[in-house]
Amino acid sequence: RLRTTLILDPTSITIINGRRRRVVGWSTIDIVRRQGPRLLLITKPGSGADLTVVNPRAGNDVMFSALIAEIQKRLNADRGYRQIS
């Protein structure tokens, strides 16, 4: 079984899958889309290949939903958006 590790920091997301490691800055991610068990991180033109994270669990997995929420939070922070209270 192949494990995928994601590291989120204030400036980038790192995806480690086996021996492959890819670091992508939040500013280069254009669109985030969920397609069934896959999370697609679509990069801006000229920023390299898009990223895919596969959720091996059920579609309503709490951990995967928390990951998506955190990615949204990081992207919003990168773009200068803040939560309105």
C-alpha cells in the first residue's frame, strides 16, 4: 500500500508519495476541486503539473474533510482573505 503524506505550512503544501516529493506554493494553486475520492489541486498555467490526493476511505471521511477545510484556510490566507465575524 502506498502512503501519501501532506505537509502544510504558511507558504506551501508538500505532497510526498513514495519516493516522489512535490512542493507547491499556495500562490501557484488556482483551483481546488473534489471529485469523488480525489482532491485535485489545479495549478496556474506554467506552474507545473496539477496535484491529486486520493482518499482511500469513505467519501464522508472526517479526516479528509478536515484536510480540505485546512487547505481552504491556507489558500484564503495566502490570497489575503480573512474570516468575517
